[in-house]
Amino acid sequence: MAYSVRKLTDFSAPSLDAASSELASALSQASAGIQSEAEFKIFRDYWMGRKGGVLTHLNDLWLKASPGPNKRDVGQRVNELKKKVEQAVESTLARIQTGESAGKLAAESLDITLPGIRRPIGAEHPVIKTMNEIVRVFRNLGYSIEEGPEIETDFYNFESLNFPPNHPARDTQDTIFIAGQDSKPQRDRLLLRTHTSPVQIRTMQKMKPPVRVVCPGKVHRNDAADATHSPVFHQVEGLAVDTNITFCDLKGTVDHAMKALFGSSVKTRFYPSFFPFTEPSADVQISCIFCDGKGVRDGGPCRNCKASGWIELLGCGMVDPNVYGFVDYDAAKISGFAFGMGVERIAILKYGVDDIQLFYHGDVRFLEQFS
Ligand code: DAH
């Protein structure tokens, strides 16, 4: 700020005019150079500060110093200059305030007026969705949920389920064994569980009857992948043990579950079968949901049920008394039923999927149809 108020000796009008315009041009030059609030404060104090400000000097060096006859004229000019200074200070402040907020906005990295980033919400995988649906049907009947490990011992996967070592029933479940287990006793050797049935044993080991559980989970078999097989798939197991549980309870429960899953017009049929851990055992068939059990569709044989009108869906039976021997249950006092179903198989039927592999490819175009 180079300007400072000149001491006047000549108080004539032309001299005052010259001194006033000198001040005015210094003022506008100084105002134009102000860029920040800090600079503004210095500017304001320089021109208007009570002690040593330009206006104070004007008062002292011009007005007070002027001789009597010039006082009126000088007073008027000093007042005008005062107004000019006040206006300049005011407008300078206004300019840097709006300028600063605009500058701040421009420098801001966050524009809160922009729409947010939408994160697409994923959907349940159709296999998990179906598994949850099956579990829900049984939860509504008062069943609780149990889970077990996917890496099992031979004991839980086979022996305690009444598959003795070397029994041919083991051949029905082509098993993936963990390598390097040969030094262990056979019952301790590890394998990938071939079914969820070992969770029955684990549950009965930790709970006394009454037991009502469903056990959802992943299982593994050494099967080649094709349209109906996958080496990894899912099952839901069920177990109910109490006093006086009969085959009628099993039939009623399974029939209800199938109607809940496929619609109330679906019929069930129990077909004699064999599982080592149930006696008697049955395969459950439901009336074909594609041809309404008629076996014919669109004037030809129904492909889905091979014209039989029935589709096989799950295995079940009354828990074999031998199994109770492995878990310290008294087979003379209690009885129970068990069932096991493949989740993918049910999903395939419910959604009309023609290749099980579609569930595992992770192709969003397939998966989003179930969202
Ligand atoms: N675990 C059998 C399998 O994977 C299915 C099964 C059949 C489970 C009968 C059961 C049952 O609980 O009672 O082939």
C-alpha cells in the first residue's frame, strides 16, 4: 500500500481536487488487488482503522489543518472521500466473499448434488433359495437346524450309519477320500461327506430325544459332471426321533412338505427301497408336475416323468435300530424317521431348469432370472 495521506498546505479547490483524485485512484487500485479475506482485513484497517487509518489521517491532516474559510469545503470533500472509502471496503468484502465460496466449490472434490453410486443388490442363488425354502417348510413344523462338517470321518459318513466296512452299500456313493490317511484306523479316515446323513449321528450324539432337525449342506461324490450330475451338490436331511413315531408320521410329514414345495395338488407315493440306516426304507415319488401325473403332455409321452406320471424325489425310512446303537439311544423305547433330498433336483423341477451345470457357471443372465 504505497498511498499515504499528503499533508496539505494549499487548500484551494484545484489543489483539493488533485489530492482527492490521487486518493480515489489509490483506493480503487488497492481494492482491486485484494484476493483473500486476510488481505481484505489489512486493506480495511489501512483505510478505515481508527488509529492511523487513511480516514483518520484525512481528518487530522486535511480537515483539522485547514484554515477557517476553507473548513466547509474541506469538510465536504473529506465526507465524500469517507463515503467512497466505506463503499470500496464494502464492495471489496462482497467480491472476495462470493469469489471465495465459488473458488471453494470449484476446489471441492465432493459434489453432494451428484446422484450416489448405486450398488446392485445381489440375489439369492437359486440353489440356496431352494434350500432355504425346504428348510422353512420344516422350521414351520417345529424342526430346528443342525449342520455338520463337509470333511467327515469314515465313521460318521458310513460306519455309524450302518454301512459296515467293505459293505457293498458303500458302492452306491462313489466317495472322494482324503489322501494319506492309510495309517489311521479306517473309521478315522477323512473323506468328503457323500451325504448329509452323518449330521443325524452328530445330532443324536449331542441331543436326547425328542429330536426334530433338518440339516442342509453341501455334499461331494466322485461323479462326472453332466446335465443331471455334479461332483458337488446340496442336500437337506431330516430326522425325527421320539417315542411312538411311526411310518404314518413319516408319510404325513413328507406329503405335507411336498405339497408345500410343489403345490397342494401334488400327490406322493412311497416306493420300497433300501438304505442301510433305515428300515423299512422308501423312495418318495411325486405326481409329475409337468403332466399333472397323467404321463402324457402335448399329445405325446411326458418327457419329464418318462410317461410314468411320477417323479422320484427323495429317500426316507424309519431309523434302523442298529443306528441307535452307535449313539446310545435305547432302540426299545424310541423310534424315528429320516429323509434326505437333493436340493438341485428340487430346484430343477421347481424352475424347469434342464441342466444342473447352469447352477454352477455363475452366468448372471441365468442367475438373475431367480432374483
Ligand atoms: N443319504 C441318502 C443319499 O444321499 C439319502 C437318504 C435316504 C437320507 C434315506 C435319509 C434317508 O435320511 O432316510 O442317498
